[in-house]
Amino acid sequence: MNAVPKILVTDDVAANRIAMRKLLRKLDVEVLEAEDGNKALQLALSVADIALVLMDVQMPGMDGYETAALMRGEAGISDIPIIFLTAVAREQSHELNGYKCGGVDFIQKPVDPEILLSKVTIFVEMWRAKALLMQEVLHRSQAEEKIRHLARHDQLTHLPNRSQLLDNLGQGISRVDRYGGYLCVLFLDLDGFKPVNDEYGHEAGDHVLIEIAGRLKNMMRPTDTVARFGGDEFVVLMTDVQEMDCIVPKLQSVVTACASPIDWLGNQLQLGVSLGVASYPGNGANGKELIAAADKAMYKAKDSGKNCFRFYADGQFPLEKRYKQTSECLQKAIANNELYLLYQGILSVKTLEVVAAEALLRWDSKELGALEPISFLPVAESNGQIEEIGHWVVRQALCDAIHWSRLGGRNIRVMVNLSNSQLSDEKFVSNINQFVSPLLAQEGKTFSAEDLCTLLGVEVKERVLANPLGSVTEQLRSLADSGLELSIDNVGLDVSAFNFIKDNLASQVKIDRAVVAGIGKDEAREKIVRSLIAVAHIFNMEVIATGIETAQQFEFLRDNGCDYVQGYYFCDALNAGEFEAYIAEHLPREAKAAEVP
């Protein structure tokens, strides 16, 4: 075992830390030092193998008890033992407070070296014993997991097999019964696979199956299941589907991806796919019935000419028509000036000054009526139009931001949302400054890169970082390196935000409105908000809370150190002209407890 146990010494007096380091040299440990509670928490979150924390109680700012309580609230570091060091006379109430905050022992100052070393040695040996035990458990667990994996996965593609698929289907059906929504089963049969096997051999066929498996897996969410059903057949289980029409763009994307040529020793193998779709509730009562229904729908696709998708239920065929109609209308949306932006202000908590705005895309289609982004952006991503729409949004947002800067004499940064497709487009990310240069020139004003950063920022949803695909993480780093303000949206819902906060991929985090809605109603949500604010500030990140609708929510966020707020309590979603007037009404001023903009 190569890991060396670490002792984290937290004391605001440098001389005390130096003395402690010299004393601990007698042990085979690595000593880390923190001058305050914030630094201690940062080290605990980012450094592994901490066997013990020696924590001074009386420190400026965050004292030892507060720091210990925050550590106990974090799953990854909650089990690190903490010994408090204190010069305060021992009192039962004083010590009880320390134990409640997560301490395991107290050592009185001035420290007795023999007592300290004896206690530290016990915890270090306990850490070593635990580490050896965990290593043994890990080895056994890995061996058992390998056996389970082989029993439940296809050995060629490493995808789940029929057995695992049926188990996942059963769990998905139970989830729909409990929470609502839909579950969709996609049955895929490769068109043109047999000729590949016949002409190029089974090695080529295996290569095709592995390539198709990889494409399908990369296209689906982590919560979905991609399984090999047998031969050249695959089954995809899509969970948590809120509306059936939302999956139609994804179905078209699957058909397009499977039809893309596959290289085999310099030969371009051209295949297709027939795809059938069944849903629960509606098309079956259990996993086997749903797979059978999707299989029948797949044969409908084959009868329709192959390389397409069909639904099992006749009542769902209008979804295919709706997708095609949306796609056709979207091709004309920009030319017909049907797209437009609304803006919602982001305000400083301290002054209630408008410092930024989020750009919200809308589409008023002549044929389809008013549409929210959820109704058309998935279609744009699947038909390749998302790049054009993304450029339009950036261009329009910049035009409005420049206009406001001229009128008001100060810059209001506009935050635009980036889709997964845009993040995966290296050209969009690496050339964003070059992309906007012609636009800035048209405005008759020369802007430096620093000027651009005060006018434009980008937002990325938390789930993109939680499960980054391809070069997304590198693209985010490129955006951050360019100086653009990068904000992580929808933080606090699906996954832990702390994993990417500590990677410094962004300068801001936006707490999701669903978490903010729990303020004053849900103590657990309030704890999440406090923790997000505290940890973000440790890593020098600013916090924006979204969805503010009440004075109680605003006051809670203000009292807990939130930097910025956004929501209908302050500002509706306004068009450019209305937002310009709103900016003029909100000149810098000091915030008051009960004030409403």
C-alpha cells in the first residue's frame, strides 16, 4: 500500500503550525497546513487520505466548530476524525458543543507532546488498518463485480444482455408507476448487416456491432440502457420521458447515426437501421410485452422502406408528422424573423443593481404558434440547425448588450445557454471571439477580448458536466481560458455540484429554482443552499440563485451570503426594449431588507 496518511493541522497562528509540524515528524505521516476554516475545508474536499484533523477552536472568521460541522455535512469527508485544540478552560458545555459538531477528542493548550503523539498514533494506526481492510474489500468486490458483469453483459460489445435489460425494464416500469411519465423501448435491427458478414467476414461484422454499440451508448443519457439483444439487434430503454413527442428528435438522430459509414480496413461500410418504438404505459404490462411490441413496430419500419422509425401505437404516428413539420418550419424561422429573445435580470444582492441578464430563446412560428425551447431545440440538434440558431442567439444578444452599453454608459453582461451540440463543436468554442468580431465591427466600435467578456457570458447545465462526453470538458476549459464568464446552471438537483466546483471549470454556479423553492418549506433544501454557497466561495466562485419569488427566499439567500439573484420577484422575462427601461429604473443603490424592485 503506497498511500501515506495525512494529518491536517488547522491553526491561524503560524508558529503553532510550525511547532506541530516538527512534533509530527516523529510519525510516518504527511502534514498539511491550513491557516483558517475555509482553507481546511478546501483541503479536506480536494486531498485524499487524510487520517486526522487537528483543529484549533478559536480562529477568526469560521471557527473550529463551524468548520467541523461543515465537514460532517459532506459525504466524502464526514468520517475524518477531528481532534480540537483549545486554550479555553475545560467546561462540560464547551466540550459537548465540540462533540456535537463532530469532534472525537479535545487536547488542551499548551499541548503536551507525549499526549498528542499518543492520540495521533492511535488514529493513524486505525487509518492504516481501515485502509488495508478497504483494499481487501475492494479486491474482493472487483472480482465479484467482474463475475456479475460477465453474467449480465454481452462479451463482444460489453453492453447489457437480455437478462440485465429485463431487470432494468422492471425497475423502469416501477418508477413510472410511482412518479408518472413514460418509459420507451426502442428495438433496432441493422439493415445490410448480413452482406457485410458475407463479403468481409465475421471480424468485419464484429467491428460493425462494436461501432454501432458505441454510437448508441454515446447518444443516450446515463439513466438509459443500451443492450445487445442478439445477432444484429439492439434494444434501448429510455427512462423518465415526460412527453412522447420529446423523443422524436432523438429517434431521428439514432437513425442518422447508424446510417453513417463505418470504416473497415479502408472500406466504407454503409448500413441502415429499422427502429420500432413501444411505450409504457400503453403498449404492454411488462418488459417482455414491451419488447414484443417494439419488435412489431420495427417490422413496420422495415415495411416502410427501412432506415426509419415507427411507433407501435397507431395513435402515436402523428408524432412523426409533428417532428417533420417542426423541422421544416424551423428551417425558415431565422429568415422569417420568427425567433426572438427575452431577458431576465440578474441582480446584485448587496445593491439590487442589474449586473447581467439571461437570454431566453423563444419562437413565434406562423404555422405552429408560440413555442418554448423544449419543443424545438431537440429538433434543431437532430437536424443540424442548432449551430445556426446558436450563432443567431449570440449575435442578437451581443447586439442588445452593445446597445444597452451605449445608452447607459455601463456594460450589462448577457448570459447565453450552450447546448450539448455546441459544446461538442470545437470550431464554435475555439473561434467564439473570431465569430463575434465581424458583428462588433458592424456596430462601429472596436472591442478588446476584455470588453467582450463584460458583454457576453455562457451558461452550461450541471448534468453536462456530471457526465461529460468526448471533449466537452476540454471545450469548457477553452471557454474559461478565453476569459468569458462561465456559469453552471441547474446546480443542486441531479448530482453533486462539488465534483466540478473544485475543478475550477466555471466562475459562477446557479442554484436551481427547484432547490430555491424549498426555502422556508424544506430544511434539507435549505441545507443544500447553504452548503453550495459555502463551498463555492471557498473555491472563489460566485453564486447566483434562480427562481426567486418571495421576500422570504431573498432574505434567506442574502443572509447566507449569496452573491446574485434572479427571478420573477425582481423581474419578468422582458423583450429588449422593456429590459432597457428596467435597467434605467434600477440604478445602483443599497438593498434593504423588505425592498422590492
